[in-house]
Amino acid sequence: MIIIICLVIVVGIADLISFNNVKVIDAFGIIKNYENKNLFLKPSTYTKRRKKYDYESDKNRSIKINCEKKNLYDFKLIEKKWQIIWNCKKLLDKDFKRFNKYMENESKREKKRDDKTGMEGGEENGIEIGLDRDRNEIEESTHSIGKKVEKNTVGCDMKEKYYILDMFPYPSSSGLHVGHILCFTITDVISKFKRMNNYCVFHPIGWDSFGLPCDRLSMKLKVDPRQIIKKNISNFKNQLIKLGFLFNWENEINTCEKKYFKWTQWIIIQMFLNNLAYKKKSYVNWSDELNCVISNDELRNEINLKNLKIKKIKLLQWYLKITKYAKRLVKDLKLINWPDKIKNMQNNWIGIRSGIIIKGKIMDSKDLINYYSNFINKLKIPHIFYNSVYNNYSLLLLNRVYSSMLEHKKTYDFFLFENEDMSNSLKASVIELCNKIGVISSDDNSEEMNISKLLLNQDNNLLPLTKEIDKSNVERSNDNYVNIFLSKSDSILENDKIIISIDHPDINKIINGNKFLENLINEKILQDDMTRLKDDKIYFSGSVFYNPIINKYIPIYICSWILENHKNTLFFMEKEKTDKMERNKKNELIYDLIANSKFSKKKYMYNLKDWLFSRQRYWGEPFPFIYKTDETNGREYFYKDKEKENNKVQIKKVRNDPSNDIYIDKIPVCLPKFDKSIYDIKKDGDITDCENNNAHSVLSKFKDWIYLKNEKDDVLYKRECDIMPQWAGSSWYYLRYIDPKNEKKIFNKKKINSWLPVDLYVGGSEHAVLHLLYARFFHKFLYDLKLVNHKEPFKKLFNQGLLLNAGSFYLYTDLQNRLISFENVGKLLKGENKMAKIGNSTNENNINENVKKQDEIVNELINGKSYKTEGNIVRKYLIDEKYVIEKENKYYLKNLSSIQVQPIYEKMSKSRGNIINPDDIVKKYGADCLRLHILFLGPIDQNKKWSIKGIKGTYKFLSKLYNLFIKKKEETDYLEKESKEYHNLICENCVEIQKDKKLILDFMKKKVSGTKKGIKKMIKIVREKGDNNMILSDIIKKKKIDEIEKEKKIITNYYITQITRCIEKTRLNTAVSFFMKFYNDIKTWDYIPLKIFLIFIKLLYPFCPHISEEFWYYYLKKYKGREKGNKIKNEGKKEKVAKQICYFCNSRSLLFYAKWPSLFQIKNNEKFANISIRINNKHITYIKNNSESSKQNIIEQSTNMIKDSIDKEIKKGKKIVNIINVPNKLINFVIV
């Protein structure tokens, strides 16, 4: 054996000497980087030297040759080389450029046509048409351009655009986890599928770098967040490339780069100039831990923030008027294809309610005594103070009803209508309705009043009005008059309570100096909004409101759940009394009459608040605003929310005037250089606080950065110290993707509008009321600026489910703290077992041993810790992950493996410590295997538990597939003449071309530093052919379509249809199961037609691109050959050798450019059909059935064909309960 090894080494060294030194070094470099490769000469080398290769001797060597392994599937080499080729060739980027060029040409042709139309209609008319063109018409014409087939652009096979987008990741952690990989896998599958269907796919990638996650990490490590971001982005890119994802890398963006956030600042400036950004003092949620304001939206929806200690403080903060767009945000949900769940979440979050505002007078309940004592002498006036007739016009109209009940018994008009036409029709309907429902009763003992009678006479007036009614002043408060909101669903007839917010401006007047209520309000107002919303208690204020409709005084109660956005309004608190149907009719009648009068004002109320846009961190976009500061006292003048003369939303120029209190700085405004001392805790006086409540902005510590002097007017200015929230950059990034390198404008309008809207947006439903709402708000603002032509940014939204993993664990004991295995807890709670055994051991020694271990564990894990009791039988304790071990997807105590613990599955998160690193899985099983496994876990739109259990089966499927389609060359195959250059993926010429070196260099920059050594290494990986001894299997045979059996065509058509439908409906897990069934079918065939083999790999390509590209390569290598001029001796045929396949010479040879399979055209002359045989609706096989066969014969034949499968089910104790026969389609055996 030693002699043989020495001989081979000597021969190997002799062979290596024939190469130049550089190539020898590179060859050994490849060997070091890839384990288990051929360390000796290939069999072909012995063949060339006319020596017989000893296979038997080679099998016994201690160092195994890779090609001799039973499993031929070497995923590491396969995936590495294709990743290099795909990314070096920038496949999606090339498509994007070609399609944009086509769109540009189409736009020019469109303009020429418009010019001709303008010339025909006159110059002035042409201009007018261009200016006044309807917005929807522009939107439609833009969309139509995208759908036109390119005819005049050479070599462009793409019919229309497809913009697919992932929610871009935060690069705050060191890498992506498998939860992220699920989202990227979905979009990559769909983008590859669309490209094969002649779409120009735009699939960009970027980094949401600013924000809280990275800032917290920077605070913890005291490291510049720029360094963290740079390192993490490099890791993210490496992971994405390793998994075979294709992106438009040339359109990559990073929100923390100044070429990006410059335009975020520009948007905020435009919002400020258009009166949509303002600054005001208000109570906000403050976290000492984060040293930052947290918005209500973030507290409700960000899981990582829910355990923070929050306090309320009053700060001067920036707000954006998202409420101005609330109505449009609700209305335009009808235009988009989003899940109903998300639409409902946004609807409820905005919480739009339509109604009217009426004014009412507040009275102190103590004054009612004086009122009633004097009331008897004043029967001839309405039932309220005489003074209120002139001060409150809405009460005037309501009192007309009750004037008829006084002594003189006169009738009056019920209301004065603004619209006389409406008045007549409405009065008629009111009279008809009143005759049906009878009367409105003011009290059980009061006289009934017929409304229809009151409406008949219109000549008399109650009292002459000496003041002009001004509807615009309805909401203005004076004296003790308040605004009350009334919706159509509110019952003005039966309400016995009115509620008012503790934030109401006149709350102190209303509580009339009640000390208890004053203290209560001071306490509640400092609570965070989440706590206030949960508080359902109400307290009598001591004041009342007179309701003339029911002739009652209604008490006013204060509450804390009405927040600041509704603080100026009072609300009815409904009380159920009468029949709902009758009550609703009366309510609607009263509501319609008031709503159409001059004494009410239409009002939309929203749960949505203006967007709190200030944060006090270091890491974020700075505001581009500066303020004049008096050097003497440091007094600052802040812009307040006020009406401007020009309310039209449009792009406005910045005009800084010395008389202004606020200046707009030149953008981009960059953050000061990082200083780790900003996170040090300092003594009082060393930091800038806000009204001595210990709240301050981190940027306030950078004194040199804050203050700046204007040399022209010699005025000292101070920068805004707050930064924007993390949602600022992510609210418009999908637009910048399309034109990321534009330095002069935010983006090119024509280019943007040709790609909008985003055709498919994929991301988690947890962003429904934050990112998705904010992005729609930004988009509508840009729409108003006439920068975009589409009202909505995202045409279709798909929410992938969460991948859950065990993040915390519960250990169970009985009431005496004896350990109980989790598997026995359910039985104990049901009362099945009186006592749970410790573990599963029955041996007495083992039990004693377990009892000792139990005592140690109890002392370490349980003693002194809090617990929850369930059913007064068991206790459960939350324990640390370090005490737990996993076995076959179950969790046990490390030191006592018989005790099972309960896992709590949660969303994967670094903060919970339950993430799964995909790199470890890729290293062991390969990228294709992980992609397929992660889709096969379950429906991709549902939450599911992460499990590694089935990945071995997925790997086995890919290995079997590879072994079916690929085989080793036999010894005789090596005798064929072959040239080394014909098997390179990059030819000798392309290696020397500088342009190709640059392509590889660009790819290297995405992964590691691009060096000459790195380029050489990449070229070597592509050129090194460890698979020269592999060819397509003999089972694959080239046949004409007419020669392929009809049965095989039918089966293939079935899988083409099913897999296509699964991708279109985003049921990717089902598509994976169809691949496995397709494989199970074709592996039983006597041969696989080449046409069907190609269909299979095309279907598989979006899911497993690496192995599919490898199969495609072997197909090209074998069947796309070229002929040489020399003739082989003793034969009259020309020699045919494998075609040189250099993907740098011709990248169009890649499977990426192949077309999606089409169905076989099958003639239906024969009178038989292929029937699907199923068990519990799961397809097993097909049976060919003659239309003349009886039902009984078909069932018998089917039973015989799947007898083994039926027997397996029967052995499990199941029975056939039904056989469903759908003629000529399927037979389904129902076995339960």
C-alpha cells in the first residue's frame, strides 16, 4: 500500500511540474479551501498516458476520492461556482438597464405622438391639455407603457415590468436568521418564476441602518454605529449570496448614507413648508433606559419595547400631520390587493368616525337649585336660561320642540335648513316616519309631542335672532360652552352620561375646584397612554349638560381613556334601554335633522394621532432646522402650528429670512463624529435637560456641532438636537431603489412612474400599522407634490408567517416542589394520575439517583423564585435556556434527561436568544436544501414552529435527484477525445479580459476585500472542474415530442399546471410536495425523455437554483455540441465534442434566461382518460381508463394498483370508510 501511494505521489509531482508555478500554487490553494476533493491525478490523466487506472486499488485508499462516493451530490462546489457566475454577470442589473432603455424609447415615441396631437389642435390648446390632464389618465397611460411588448429594441424579450420587494432588513445584528431567510426565499422564487415568464424583474436590496436597534447596540458596546453597520452589512451580503438569492445590487441603498438621507431631510423640509410638520409641547412617553421618547404606536406594536419602564414628561417635539390624510388613507384601501386582516387593522387604527359637532352649555350641578326655584315663573320661555338663547344657536333650534309644550301651545319650525331642496324632501320623510313611530317622549310623565304637527306651520318664529349665525364659529368655545360630538349611532334620546377627557383645556372649570378630582387628574395625566387606555373608570365632574330633546340634565364624567387627540371634544356614553330597532330610527331622524341645519358642523373623528416624529438618540437622521438664539439668556423661538396663506400642497423653495424664527439648513445635515463619552453618566449641569425632568437629547452634548454663527447677520443659531425616528428612511425607500444615484433630484419622475406601483411587497404583518401606514402617508404627500402618479405605493401585499422557536421554558413541580415531567402535566390536570412519576425509570437505584439530582436541581433552579399555580395541583417555573437540552424536537433538563420541560415558542429575535443561524445549516446541507426545507415547513402565510427534523429528508431528495440525472463516466468514456478548454465555465480568453476581472472584483467587494489574490481564487473556482468525470445519466434519452408516450405527457402536464398554480397563488409548500411526487413518478419510468427532464429542472429552478443550473450545464455540455472538420479513422462521421461553455462569453446560456415550460399538446382522439388515484385526497398514481369501463372495474383496478399503500394504512388500525368516484377525474379512498 505504501509503495502504491508513493508511486502515485511521484507521478502527481511529475505531472504538476509540467504546469507553470502560478498554476501549481493556485491548485494547492483550492485544495486547502475545499475538503474531500481529488488529491491525486484524475483517471483521465492515466488514460492519456496509456496506463490502465486501477479502480479497485483506489477504493481501498485511506484518502477517498470524491467521485467514488456513493452520493455524487457535492453541493459545496456546485453552489460556490454558480454563485460566482450569477453575481459576476449581474443578471438582474442587465435586465433593468435594457428595460429602462426600452421604456425611455417608448416615452419618446409617446411624446412625439402627443406633440403631433398638440400641433393639430393648436399650440395653446396643446399646452393646456398637458397641464390639465387628468391624474387618473396619466396613471393609466404610464401603466399601459409598461405593458407594451418591446418590438423595436433589439434582443429584449421582456414584455412588462415586475417590481418585487422585500421589507429591507435592519443590519443591527451580526447576521440574518432563518426567519429572514423565509421572506427572501419567497421573493427569490417568485422573481425567478416571473423572469422565466418574460417579465423584467426588479428585485432590489438595501439596508434600514438608522434607528433604535443599532443605537441600543452602540450604547451597550460604546462603539460607533457606523462600524457596526459596515461589518453587519458585509455579513448580510455574504449570507444572501450563499443562499443563491439574486438582487439588483447596482441599486443597493443604505439609509445612513448621506446621499440617501439628504432626500429624507428634503421631504421633511417640504412637509414643513406645506404646514404638515410642526412643533408643539405635549406629554410624551419617555424611557430612561433608552434615553429617548417612545411613541404610542411603537409601544403597542414593537415587541422589544413592551417591557420598558415608561414615564410621562412634557417636551417640545416635532409632529407630522398624518391626520390630514386619514380620510384618504381609509378610502384608498379599496384600490389595493392587500389581505383583509391588514386592511382591517389599518381601518381600526385610523378609527375614522363621521358625525357632527354641536355646542352645549355646561352648568354646575349646584346651580340647578336656583334654576328650578325660578323656573315656575318663566313658563313662557324655553326650558333653559334665557341668556343661552342668544349665546348658543344649536340650543335655540332644539328648544323649538319644547316651546309647543308651554302654556300658549304655539307651533314652530323645527329647524332652519341650509339647503331648501333638501329641506322639503327631508321634512316629507320625517313626517312619514313620525307617523309610524309616534312621538318623541321627553319623560314618562310629560306631555307627548307630535313632530309632524310642528313641521307643518313655518310662519312663526320662536324668538327674533339679533346675532348673525356663523357656522364657522360653531366649534369656538366661549364661557362654559363645549363641543359635543354626535354620531349617527349615538343615542341622543336615551343617553344619561357625557364623558370628557382629563386633558380638556377647561377641565378645571368643569370640576369646579374639586380637590379630589384635581389630584386624580394630576396623577392620571402622567401615566403612559397604554395604561390610560386600559383604565375604564369614570368620575362625576360635578357639572351637567342640559339635553333639551329629552328635557333632562345629563351628568358629565371625566375619564382617562380619551387621549390628547380628542381632548377638546365631549362624547355621549350610550345606555341601552329601549328596543334597538325603534331607537335607531328615532336616533337617525334626530341626527339627520340636526346635521342638515345651520347649527351643527360636520366632523370626522379619528383614533389616529399626528405622528410624533422626534427622538433623542444619536443614531438617526438629523433635522435640517436651526433656531435663532439670544446669547444672553439662551431663549429659543420655535415654530408653532399655524395656518399659512398658501395651503396648496406643492414643492416650495426654501427662503430663509432674517425675520424668521426658524432657519432651514443646507442639506445633507450630517451627524457629528461619534464620541463614546456621550453615553457616560454625568453629574447635573453637564447635560442639557428639558425643564429639569432629566430628559435630554444625546446630540445636545456636541456643543461645537450645535451652535453656529451666521457671518452675514452676526446671529447665533442653534441646531435642532432631536433626530428623526427609524421609520423616516423606510417610508420611501422603495422609490429611491429605482434611481439611487441621482444627485440632483430625489428621483427621476419618468423613471419612477414607469416602475410604480410595487407589484408585490412581502413582509410581516407586524408592520401593518407602523411602516405600512407611514409609507402610504409619505407616498400620498409625494403624490400631492406631483412627483408620483399613483395614489398607492404597493399594489399587492403578502404577509409571510413567522418562524417560531423556543425562547423560554417552564419547569413543572407539584405543590411539594417535586419535579414533574411536562408530558404528565396534562394527565394530572385532568385527574388521570394522582401522582406523576419522576422520569420514566422503574429501577429502584435509578429512582434514588433521580431523587438526589432532583434535590440539587430544586435548590439551583426553583428555590426563592416566583411561580404560577395551575389547577391547584402543579406549579410552573420559568427557567433559563442554559439548563435545557433538545432531543428530537423535545426539551429536557440537562442534568436530569427524564424530566421534560415545556417550550414557549416565540418569534425569532436576538433579544430572546432563540435565533437559528442559517450558515450552520448551509454548511452541512447546502443552500438548495435549506431553501426547500424552509418552504416545506408549512403554509408560508401562517406561523409555524421551526424544526430541523425534516431537513435530512429534503437533503436525501436532492441527493437522489442528482444520482438519478447524473452519473460517473465509465472507463471507456475517458477514451473519448476531450480538450480541457471545452469544460471550463470561463475560457482562457475571458480570464485575461480586464472587464471580466472587474466583474469578479465587484462580486468580491460584496463579500470580502477585492484583491488580485481574491480574483485569482474566484477564477480558479470557476475553472476548476472536479466534475469532468460526470455526465448525464443514460436514463435520459433524446426523443421527438411525437415519440414520447402520451401517459408521460399527461403526467408532466399535470405537474406543470399544479406547480405553476402553486407559485401564482403563493402556496410554495404545496409546490415542494409536487416536486417530490413528480420525482417519484419519473424514477419508475424505463427512460426519461430529455424534454421532460428539461421541464423538471425548469420547474425546480426557482426553488433550487444551484442544482438546477448544474443539470442544465450537463444538458448543454452533452446536447449542444459542435462538430470538428476531422474525420475519425475507419468511420465516415465527423467527430462531435462537447461545446465550449463559457458563461462569460455568453451568459445567455444560463438557465436564468430559459422560458417557463409550456404544456404538451395532446390529441384527444382516444376514448380513455387518466384518472388520479388518491388516499384521503392525496395523489398516489394515475390509472388509464377506457370510457366504456364500468365503475366497478375501475375501482377494482385502482385498488390493485395501490394495494401496498392501502395495506400500510390498514396496519395502523384504519379502515376504508368510503370510495369517492368522480368519473374520468379521480378515485379517492377515504381511510380513517
